[in-house]
Amino acid sequence: MVFGVIIGTGTGGGIAIKQQVITGVNAIAGEWGHNPMPWKDDTEGPVQCYCGKQDCIETFLSGPGMLKRFIARGG
Ligand SMILES: [Zn+2]
């Protein structure tokens, strides 16, 4: 089994088992970027994602997300 993790302008992934890509019911198996960020610091309030949800992992773990959180803030 392989779980591919992609972090770039977004956050995503995919699953392959026995050299076959697993697509899942909605053809998004392995996509984890739009699940809620676990253990988020609630003191900063909700973070809006372009998908319409709040606190998606992608808003933190992506190039733009890391730029906004760590570089633009000065560390
Ligand atoms: Zn999202």
C-alpha cells in the first residue's frame, strides 16, 4: 500500500494498493487537505478555506498557507 502526500500550492494525496490507484466512491480517495486540522489552536479563531469549509488542513499545510502563517508573520 502507498499513501502519496503532496504539498504544493495545495495539499492532497492518493492511495494505491497492489499497484492499483484507489479512487473511492467520490473519486477523491486519499485527499486529505480539506479535512479539519486536528489540534488547531482555537485562540486564533476559524480560518476560512476557499472550499467553503473552515480550518482545512490545506489552509495550514500548503505553500500559500505556510507563507501566510510563518513567513509573512516573521517566523
Ligand atoms: Zn478546504
